[in-house]
Amino acid sequence: MFDTLSDRLAATFKNLRGKGRLSEADIDATAREIRIALLEADVALPVVRSFIAKVKERARGAEVAQALNPAQQMIKIVNEELVGILGGETRRLRFAKNPPTVIMLAGLQGAGKTTLAGKLGLWLKGQGHSPLLVACDLQRPNAVNQLSVVADRAGVAVYAPQPGNGVGDPVQVAKDSVEHARSKQYDVVIVDTAGRLGIDQELMQQAADIRDAVSPDEILFVVDAMIGQDAVNTAEAFRDGVGFDGVVLSKLDGDARGGAALSIVHVTGKQVMFASNGEKLEDFDAFHPDRMASRILDMGDLLTLIEQAEKTFSQEEAAKMASKLASSKGKDFTLDDFLAQMEQVRKMGSISKLLGMLPGMGQIKDQINNIDERDVDRTAAIIKSMTPKERAEPTIINGSRRARIAKGSGVEVSAVKNLVERFFDARKMMSKMAQGGGMPGMPGMPGMGGGPGRQKKQVKQAKGKRKSGNPMKRKAEEQAAAVRREQAAAQGGAFGLPAQEDKNFELPDEFKKFMG
């Protein structure tokens, strides 16, 4: 979503590196490039003006003038101002003191409200709540059926007493759903309302009636992050007509320029609370302004990566794998364990998304985008085509076994051979790291594999001039060396150089050049 903006900002800051101080011209040029980058990203003009004014004001202040590295200080200022534009601190859901908590979704048709209701329900379920989805979109064809399917996939309950398709009173359904939730012990009610292709009076009136009927604790405005500048106008219309407490950005994984996300908070004064960044129900999480700003500036998002890893990997499994790698040079770590680890990583999401959360990955963005996710499936197919003994002892896999495994997994024999070789290399490396050896291949560096002992082993003794194996030739060489020593001693110079009395002595040309 923010690729274009990230690339422009990265190029801008690259020009600042290496400068001991920033002149007024440097600050103006940087501000101009940032302004162009924001406008190209479809950020609203009032937001751009406000942002640039704050950045220039701080850049001219003491924090940059007195900094050891002005370029880094400039990046820090832009990062902090981006966090401010995106809402500052993370905004959490407000829960009612007396359940159920009522959350109402509002927005235009096609913004993704119904799918988002399922994502929010699954997210709340993971937080230990028992949500109930309520079908109040009774106008759009099959909207009620869609919500039921989404709720079933998310594993949460749904309340849909009316068939929809133009039949039923959405206000009455919303009112009855709260009593139903109270009687069935659901602590969160998520009300999915109808949308329109554009703002009209009927839509606003119906949304306002539902709001008055259920008195929601949170009204979330769902906006398609790909609609650009119009998102701001729509948000203002909903704020004035119905009112909302927070914003949810859907389709954040699209290829639009993302200006809506940077504009909506500033214009409406309401924070982005959640972001949907994929088609799967799991592709949904709370919106963290500081982490999003880090992603835009290609600083990565390690906190989100760690959180996803903690959700997927259990501490017991991690300890078990670590003990296997640390014992007997990692030989207890089998292809079965390798497959289990690979499937756990796959549960965290696509490999390209995970790599995109690492700092500096914007420089190899094209390579990351070209990663074939099916390679993981092919690797799993090869391992599953092996016998239990072959997985436990890959060393027994010979030519005939490779041919059988390749045939069973539908790949070339070379693919099986490469997988086994990569497994041995990976196991060796991970075993060394698990035993505290650091990364192999980096001798002499603390924590990076190899200590002083290893370094000594690798440093070879300097070879002198070899002596001939022929006795006669060796004797002649020794006599010539003795004559040279006598001549040097006679000349009286230390290290064989001529004595000071020699007026005709001149330094060699190489020394003359060296001495200037």
C-alpha cells in the first residue's frame, strides 16, 4: 500500500547521509521532496501542508543543528510526525461495564463491512470474548447469507432472524439482538449495517435509527483504503450524519497509494483502530500508528512479527526444538521436525509479508514480491513422500530412494537431492547457533562463531624461502648467502644498508615516492 511513499522517502533521506550539518537549502529541498512524496501518495492537501510545516519548524530547531548525525535526526522527526498524523497512540476498544458491548459497523457498500464483521469476531474470540454477529443489512442481495457463511468460518455465533433481500426491519433486528445476546451470554454484539454506493438521506436515516435503538459503545466507520481522496469526504459525511468513534481500514494490502489512511485521522479527528490487510479472516489486527510509520520509512515492524510468532509457536515446542538442536550436533533434529517448523511459519502468514516486516527489506522489495509461496508446499510434499525411517535418518537416502521420493511428490530427482543437502546445511548452522557458537563463517567476532582458538587454527604460518632438496645446490645457496652477509657487514649498515659515509647512496625509487 505504501510502497511508492516508502521509495520516495528513502531516496530523499539517502541524499542527506554523510552531511555534517544541514543548511537551509538542504532542509527546503528535503521538505519539497517529502511534499511531492505525500501528494503522490494521494494524501489530502491540508494534511500535507500541516505535516511539512511541522517538519520544517523542527528541522530548523536545535535538535537537528546540535545533532551528531543530522540525517538520522531528520528521519526521527519525520517518523514522529508520521506517527502523529496516523493518530499517535494505539486506540483500544472500549468495553461496556455491563455486557454485552455493542459495536456498530457503518460505511459505504463494497467497503468490506460484512467480511470485516467476521474478522473482528474472530479477533475478539482470540482475545477471550464470545461475540455475536447481527445481520442488519437486509437490502443487499444475499448479505444475510454471506454473514452466516463468514460467521461459520470464524467459528462465532450469528443472529439473523430475517431472510434479507429487501425483507425485514433492520432497526427491530438490532434491538432484539441485544436481548438475545444478554440471554445467551454473548459479551460482544457486532451489528453489520447496510451500505449504499454513495451518501444518501435514506442510508443516514437508517444508520441513525439503528444507533438510537441499540446505543452502541463503539461505532466503527469502515473505509476502503483504496478509494483515495473520496475517503475523506465520505468520512466527513458519516461523522456529521451518524457519528463514529473510530475508523477501520479495509483492503490495506491493495496496490493503491494509501493516502486515505494518512488523511482520515487528521481531517476527522478520529483514530484508525483496526486494519484489514488480506483476504483471510486472520489478516486483521489492531492498528498501531508507530508500527505503520516504521513500515513506511522501511524500519520494519519487528513487534508485530514477534506477536505473530508468539501466537503461532508454543513455548514448549520452541524449547523442545532448541534442545534437539543443541544435543549431539543437532542430529536429533529430523526432517519431521523441519516440516513441523515450516508449517508453523506458514501459519504466521505469507513469507513475503513476514520478510516485509524486517528492517531494510524495502531495498529488495522486488525479490520479496517474486517469492513463490508454493515452494513451501513442494518441500512439504517431498518430505511427506519419504518413509518415517528416511525422515529420521536422511543419510540413508540413496539414488533409488531419491527417484522413488521424486516420483511420489511429483518433482525432479535433483529437487529431492537439493532439499536433503539444504537440510543438512541448515541443521548444521542452527545447531551451531543453538550451542552458542553464533553464525558460522565469521571467525574471531564475539557471538558470531569461532573464537581466538578458531582464528589461530585458520591463520597459516608464513612460509620462508624454500631450500632445495639437492645437496649440491643447497650448499651453493648457503655459500652465496654467507657472501652477501659478509658484504653487508663490511658496508657497516644496520639491516644490510650502506653506512653513512657512503656519499653515493640513494634510496630506491619506491622509498622516494613514499617519503615525498
